[in-house]
Amino acid sequence: MAWRDAKASRVRLLLFMASIILGIAAVVSIQLFSANLKDNIKLQSKALMGADYIIDSKQEPTERAQALIDSLQPDAKEINFVSMIAFPKNGGTKLVKVRGLGGDFPFYGTIDTQPSAAADTYQDKGGALVDATLMLQFDVKPGDSIKVGAVTLPILGALKAIPGSTAISTSVAPPIVIPYEYIEQTDLLQFGSRKEYQFFYKTDEPIDLEQFEDIIDPQLKAEEADLDTHTSTSERLGRRYDNVGKFLNLAAFIALLLGCIGIASSVHIYIKEKLKAIAVLKCMGASRMQSFLIFLIQIAGIGIVGGLIGSLIGIGLQELFPYILQDFLPFSVEISISAQPILIGIFLGLFMSVLFALLPLLRTWYVSPLEVLRVDEKGAQEPRKLRYVVIGAVLLFLFLFSFWLLNDALFALGFMFATLIAFAALAGVATLFIKGIRKYFPKRWGFTARQSLLNLFRPNNQTVVLVVAIGLGTCLISTLYFTKDILLAKTEVDQSTDNANIIILDVQSEQQEAIENRITENDLSIVNSIPIVTTRIHKIKGRLANELRQDTTKQMRNWVLNHEFRSTYRETMIDSEELIAGEWTSHATPNAPIVISISDNLAEDGIDIGDNITFNVQGVLMETTVGSIRKVDWRQLQPNFNIVFPAGALEQAPQFRVISTYVPDEAASAALQRDLVAEFPNVSIIDLRQVYTIVEDILDKVSWVINFMAFFSITTGIIVLIGSVRTSKYQRIKESVLLRTLGAKNGQILKISAFEYLFLGLLGSLVGVLLALISSLALALFLFKEPFTPSFIPFLVFLPGITVLVLAIGLSNIQTVIRSSPLEVLRREG
């Protein structure tokens, strides 16, 4: 009976199935890709690092650390730092990451160059490997030269990939590889320069790297060094991309939920139309179980077939993810197919279809033969307790599935409640709209407009489900556009000359006057000249930093104890700072403790007003007291500091400077950089225009990924719309035929349908955009703390686009009535 009834209703059942196919496809494709990603990270962990383990230090290793490094006999070594380079061919300059390599690094994986032989010969020939994109930008080729500080080297090849680099990191500072022995000759390692020493090791015999790390790493940390193994790095990388997978999974899960809501709504109407047939079966002796199973088997079959089709589509879709995420991955992903996500897809299709269709299905159980003869809207209702049990089961499933995706009960609860709030808000607005129409019904409107409004709250109406389905999909993608504008607003270059857009780093004290003169000679003003002194915490609250590092019960994070702070001294606070505790001290008092100001993130580690801190300032111990705490806006692209000393405290300490200026255009920026790099090769110059461009490019890539996932939700919403509108077609056709029989013209019937679907489409998309507007406003005020200027794209594209789509689907339903006679239509539909 289930098979026979399904064949008679195959069009509607196929639409039910289509509602969940995309959601299943999204979940399966992401699950498969996540599994492949984890497998690839494990398989390629050595190639990602290029070695079995690395010892690195942010400063020149101490005598004890160097002895430990030498005892392990490194197979290769590197010094890397960020600096300016120049191309003598055309005078071009660029901020790059210089990597001075010595030895046969990498031991695993390869340095990908063009020509390929350059990777093997650059050390013997004394040449450089230059980032391939950088060579294209400056129109240089192998055979040209590159100037790195005081050294000019021939370019032997274009560098395409090297272990330890990602696409995003290279876009900020492209890598340049030169032989290790040339680093000292560059004269770029000046006082205050940020540099990293790395030592690479390859183990010929298998060892337990976890046990090795547990023994060696604490000894290195005591000497301000660190050990990373390929296994710990792969685990850290896996956790990082696991978060990306969780986000993608949640987006796919929302698409699946939309599909399930579509099924619940469509099955609700479908079952109501079958009530009379069910009662007839019961009159003929069918049991409650039999009548219930007929439709349960149909829905279960839809779920299994939909899950299988969705899983097959998901297998194909996962091939796209390596291309979508290639800018965020430091390696290429080899795709393979495993059975687990496919089985999960089929199970989800079956379980979620049955679970979300259970409430309307229960009506078949409670239909009595007597009720059939007078079926009405309130007949055959399941008991309230049973309804609550089913709703509870749905909520429990939401929590368990979210917990499975996130592995965190608190986050799972948060996601479940956020989803419920979004659905409730959309459903609530739709319900209020219906009640508002009922209460303030426009009785003076024309017949066609009034008739179309009545359809929004008549039996079998789809107002609530369509507003929820289309509204949520529209809300997701609209929120993306609104929040993207908030983030991009942070990257807009202020054209005011009060704001610097060129920052010059690592200016030595003896260079300060000459560089400032060079800036003013170019008719430019100096916005800031900030002194920087490197300091380390020696003692805090009377306890030595070394003692605190060994204390496993301490509340303070290790980075505070290990960090080499770049501090400054000045009389006043700046725009990116706000005093939140204590009193600001502008000048140091002679023969009294120096009163400093710390940032709020340091205060989170238990440092408070009045605490004593002893700093190691280039070998000199300095006693200080915390006098104030500042809230620092680290998002502003300007020098900000964790620790600020008062004027008169550090003037005699070894220091370097950061000088900033404003240039009006790219030509002036290029000219200034060219002059400064030619005369002062050790300085590094950041052009904030380029930084803003990189940030905008990254945001575009992120928004593309989110757009791709929102596609599943919006498309599922449209499929639910098609299914719901097509399901209500049969009710609307009978009404339209009756109207024609009473004398209504085709034009009137067309207008009635057009107005109804116009209202539905407009309401669904409008509620979605407005909900996105409210949520984005909250994000701007409470998270980003920025003024909110909404994008016009959702209003200009989604509102009319979704409305026209709903209108087109609705009008396609009524063509049968308009083209044929009433009797012919009734016979055909019967």
C-alpha cells in the first residue's frame, strides 16, 4: 500500500526528498573533506615541517642553549627575519621575509622552484631564490639581481613553495631564500631587529618524539628556546583546521535543518489530505499500526534514498574544497573516499526525515472511522504529552548532533539555542504578520488583493514555513555582507595627514636624524617618532621569572614570562588607549620607584595596580611598580605597547625607533622607500596601503567560503519553497477552479495568485534581511565596536530576487487552471 500510494504521489514525495538532499550533500562533503584533511596532515607532517624536529629561538641562543643544540648535531640551520630588499634592475623595493639557509634542508618535501635545479644549486652558486609572485610584480627574471642589505646576489630561480610557508603568510611578506653564510654580510641584523634562529634535525633511527620533547623542551624553554616536533606541529595544525571544519559543518547542518522543516511542513499538508483515505482503510479493518506504517515507510524510504543521493553528491562536492580552501592550506590535499561519512549521510537522511515528520505522522494513528465522515482542522489531534515527547526528541537530537560536531557541550548548547532563537524569531514575525492581517484586514481593497491576503492565513497556508526557510537562508548570506562591510571599514585608509600610512621600523639611534631629514626633504611630515626599548620580566611580585616557569600551579601564562617586550616611554596616552584603572604617570620621579602602565591583556594574568615588577633592560635590572592599566585597541595598525614607561625612565637605555609619516599617493611612497632603502638598508618599511589590500583580499577569500556554504542554505530554502508551494498547489487549484466556475476571469485568478506569492516572497526575504540587519548591528556595537553602515546588496539583490523567484514558482502552479476548462482541471487533478 505504501508503494502504491507513493507512486500516485511521486511528484510531491520527490519534492520532500529534494528538501534534504542538499543538506545531506553538504554534511557528507565536509565530513569527507575533514577526514581527508586530517589524514593528509598526518601523512605530510614531515613534509610540512621539512624535518623531524626543529629547535628555534627568537634571539641568539644562549651559551647553554647553543651547547644543547650542538650536542644534538643539527643537520641544517636557518636565520630568518623581515627586511626590505631592492631590485637594482628597476629600483623596486619590497618588505620580505629573508631566510638564510645552510645545510640540506628540507629533509622531507621539496623546495619547488623554476627552474627546478635552482633549489639544489643556490647554496653552491651563492644565489637567491625569490618568491615567484614577487618576481612577476617587479618584472624580474632568473639572471637578474637582488640587493639584500649590503649584499647583491644573482637571482637563480623563482620560489613557488617551501616547507613552513602558507599562501596568506607569503602575501604579507614574500619569502626570499639566500645561503646562510651571506646573512652576516647583509649587515641587517642590527640592535632591536626581530630575528629567528632555527636548527633542523633528521633522525635516522626511530625515536619516541613525544618522550624526547618532554625531556628536551623544558631545558630549552629555560633558555628562551623552543622545540617543535613534526607530530606536535601536525596536531596543532589539525586543531586549527578542525575549527574551520566545525564552522563548515554547522553551516551544512543549518541547511539540513531547513530541509527537515520543509519535510515537516509538506508532510503535514500531505497527511491532512490523506485523512479520509486513512479512515476508509480503518473502516475496512486496517489497524492503527498498519495505517501508521504505510506513511512511515514512505517517509523512511524518502530519507534513505535522499540520504544516498545526497551522499553521492557530497562525494563529488568534496573535490571542490581543496580549491576553495587552497589559500588557507600549506599543502595540497589528496582526496580519498571513506565509507563512514556516506553511512552517516544515509543514517541522517533516514533519522531526520522520520524524526521531523513524526508529529504529522502521528495524526494517522488517532484518526477514527467516525472522524473521517466529518474531518475538520481540529480532528485527529495527537495527545499533547506525546507532542511534547516528539519535540523533546528533536531538541535532544539537535544537541547530540551539535555536540558530535563541536566536541564541546557548552558550545553545542549555545548553537542549539542560537538556532532555536533564529527559528523562533522568524516564525514569530510570520505569525505576528498573519495576526496583523487578520486584525487589520483591508476591507476596502479590491477583490483580488483581499483574496490573496486571505490565502496567507487560510487552511494549508505555508506562510510560517516559507518565512522561516527563505528568511534563514537570506539572513545567513545578508549577515555576511553586512559584517564584511564592518570589517572592510577598518581597512579604509584615512586620507587625513594626521594618520600615518608609512611606518619605518628598526631605525637605529644614529640614523634617526638623517632619516627624519630625508622625510622632510620630500615635503612630508613626521607623524610619530617612537622610541622602543627591549625588555624582559626578571622578577614579578618578588618571585623570579625562572621560578615561576617551573611552577605548575601559577595562573600566569608562559608567554608573559618568556616574551621579549618592545616597550616605550612617553608623557601621554594615544588614541588607541583608554585608562581603565589607576592613575597615569607622565614623568619618572628621581630616586623613587618607576611607575609604569600595563595593557589590559597583561592584567588578565593576575598583574594588578601596585604590583612590583623587575625588568631586565639590556642586562640592567630596573625596579618598577604598576600604576595604571590601559585598554588597548590592538586592531589599529599603529605601534601599540603592552608596557609604557613614563618619560625620564628609559632615555639612556639602548633603543631604536619607529618613525611614521603620511604620503599622499603610491608614487610618493615608492620614491621614499627607494631612497631610504638605498641609504639605510637595515630599516624595514611597511606601506599600510599594501597591508589594507592584503586584509581585504583575505576577507574576500573568507567571504567566498562563507558564500559557498550560504549557497546550501539559500538553495535548500528555495527547494523547500518549491516543495511547499507545489504541495499547496492542489488546495489552491480547487479554489481557483471554484472561482472560475463562479465567473472569475483568468486575469483575476492570475492576480490573486500573483499577489499571494508576492506577499510570501517579500515577507520571507524582508524578514531575513531585517534579522541580519539587527544581528549585524549588534555585532558592530558589541563585538567590533565600530559604526555600522549596512551594505545595499541584500536590499537591492536578495529582496527582489527571492520575491521574483517565489512569484515565478507560484504562477507556474496556476497555469493548469488558466489554460484549461474547470471540469477538465478537476478531472486531471483527481
